[in-house]
Amino acid sequence: MVKAIVGANWGDEGKGKITDMFAAQSDVVVRFQGGANAGHTIINHYGKFALHLLPSGSFHSHITNVIGNGVALNIPALFKEMQEIIDRGVPAPKLLVSDRAQIIMPYHVLFDQYEEERLSSHSFGSTKSGIAPFYSDKYAKVGFQVCELFDEKALREKLERVIVPKNILLEHLYHKPLLDVDELFDQLMQYRDMVAPYVGNLHEFMQKALKENKNILLEGQLGALKDPDWGIYPMVTSSNSIAGYGAVGAGIPPYAITDICTVVKAYSSAVGGGAFVSEIFGDEADKLRNHGGDGGEYGATTGRPRRMGWFDCVASRYGCKVQGTTQAVLTVLDALSYLEEIPLCVAYEIDGKVTKEFPTTPMLEKAKPVLEVLPGWHEDIRGVKRFEDLPENAKTYVKFIERAIDTPITMVSNGPGRDDILIVNE
């Protein structure tokens, strides 16, 4: 069976915990897109971890953790991250890196930083991890696949060709130091030595896993609203963050994906720029931020305070439908326990008209939230073990969201731990 775990909104929905939970029943966990520009926070008996490139199955010794060909692979960042979890007592994860995965080059990170500086107030709020320059090069056909590290002559010749236009930009647009072929080649040889023991033929591995009926988990990064085709373009990421891309980024046929679990947060949060209709500000936002997550709502990669808002029914319904959701998981319900009343954005008002349809970006930027207020439960719900034992107002809130997103909610998270999960209508 192949299950995909993806996000409904802007990312930061709590996918790491849900992936970690499902990983226990999996044989293979595949990161199928994105890079080290976002993180998944996982809390287990080893401690609290923010993973950026390592698949979330890395805490289970029986799992093969795969870096798929759709990933923007920062090789030194991957192995630094792996060493960090080993240093904290986690057994070395079983890792497979696709020989077709493409490499974040050192200059991708530099170009990301330089372009954000150049754009100034018009920047995209990038994490400056090199993601946009990486994917630009990939689709311009001047990127480097992992397999290319093992042919030194061809690699050096390609490097010499590729850096010519890069240096023109560095000299005349950014006014920065030029790239040196020898230095880059030496860095790539170091990358090769790091990654060599883990490189494999992902296509053959996945075909064998499917034939043997292995349980396969596809792990997505960010959420539907950050997808470059279906999200709030241009304030999006540079890889497709929807489950449909899982087949491409993991090397399996699309019909193999039989379950799409979309993670939805009980309120809204986002890192980076872009339209955010239900956003709140000031003390109201600070209170929600500090009650949210485990220790507050701050980016797992950047540490930046997340933008906060009330649950957006319009965006979440759209995100679930774009993902092709078969089941939704509602996370961080416990964070709302301090509220006497809980607003939800149930529709948008655009140019005087009310709609429940999620619009394209130019219209979205005009949208104002139409709010409905539900009574809160105003009591701590951490430690509750059955959905039926939640306060009535908490159950009403969950069922309201379920109807609003037109998607069955099968699980509710009411705390940061792996076991803080309530099964709905078991």
C-alpha cells in the first residue's frame, strides 16, 4: 500500500508528527520533493527534532528512508543532520539516495541570497536555502544529478560550461566574487565521498517494493497553497507540493497511491509572504502563536515567528480537494483551549461579493474574511485519550471543520507527543 502525507495549507500543519506516527507501520518512507528549506518537527522518546532533509522514518530502524529524485539534495546538510540525530542516541538510519536526485550546488545558496537582497522590499521571503535557483537550473537542464559525481572528466567539463553565465551574473548583476572551477570541483568530490555509500537505483528499488506489497509512505513538504501551479503564485515554493507529484518524485505509477492523508491545522499559520486572508495581528496573534505548537509557532528551519490566523475553511477545503484527500488529520486542537470563543473564516468577500470558492492570487489579495464564531471549551484537553471524551464544544468545532472542508476527519491531534492522537468515529 502507498500512502501520501501532505499539507492542506501553507505548510507547518504538523505533518512531521503524523508521518512519524504512520512510519511505524511502514517499510519505506520517501521524501519526494522540496529541500532543506522547511522542516518537520518530531517529538519521540529520543527527544524533540526538526528534520529538514531526512525522511521522518529515520527514527525507526526497520525503515528504508529514501531521498527521491524530486528532492533538492543539499548533501552536506543531509549528512550534518544525520550525524546530529546519531549524536543524540538515534541509531543510524537506513538511507537510500536516488542516483537521479539533483544536487543543491554551493552557488545556488549564494544566488538565492543575492537575489533576495536585490529584490529588497519585493523579495519572496525565501529561506535562502538555494531552492529557487536549484529548480531553475534543473528545468533549464544545467543542474547536476548525483550520478554525475562519479564521472570526473565529464563533471569537470560540464562545470566549466555551466559557470560561464553564472559568473556573468555575479559580475554584472550582483557585483559579487566569481566562481572558481577548481574550488567547485573539489567540493563536489567531497560530496561524492559523503553520498557514495547510499546511492542507488530508486526505480528498481521502488518497483521491487511495490511487487513485494511493502507499505510505502510518501512524505511531502509544505502544503497545497505553496504549490507553484495550484498555490498562491508567485509566493510559493519551487517544487510541486501536492500528492500527485509523489508519483514523479518517488518513481512509482500514479495509480499506486491509494491513500492521501492531508494534514490540516486547527488554526492557520504561515512563514513567508503571500496572501493570508484570515491573518490576525498584534496581541491576538501573539497569544495564538505562543499557545500553538510545542513551545510556540516558529519556523522549524528559519526560527522566524509564523504569521497567525484563524482557521480558513475556504483555503483548507480547496487544499484538501487539490491534494485529492481521502482522509484528513486535524492537528494542534489543544492550542485553542485558552479561548472563550473561536472565530473561523467561512467565506471571502471580494469586491462586495461573498464566495466560498478559493480564487486566483489577484482576487485573493482583495479578499476579506467572513467570520463565524463558535464557543470555545476553555479547558485543557491534553491527556484526553478518546474523541468521545472531548468537551462538547471541542467536538462541535471538529465536526464544523469537517463539514466545511467536505472531507472526513479521521484523527485529531491534542498534544505534541506521538501518542497524542484521537481516532474519530472509530
